[in-house]
Amino acid sequence: MVAASGALRRVRPAAMPIAGEAVDQFARWLLVAVALDLLVTRFVVRLAIFVPEG
């Protein structure tokens, strides 16, 4: 939209807060997934190093 002064201003849609909450929730799930992946990967690597083959 163009304001009276001629400068552009951003218009936010009404659904923006809902989208922001969804992004926050998705970011939290990603953080949990990364943490679990790190823990599982460390566990598997340490197990593979210290458990004998035979």
C-alpha cells in the first residue's frame, strides 16, 4: 500500500499471528529433533567403539 506521504508501508494479514505461532512450534520441534539426533548418534558411535565385534 502507498501512504499519503508516498512511502511504502507493510500491511500484515490477519492470519500473521497464527503463522508466527506455527513457525515457533515448528522451530521447537526442530530443536527437539536435533537434540535427539545428537544424543542417539553419540550413543550409537560410543556403543560401536566400545562393544567388541565378536
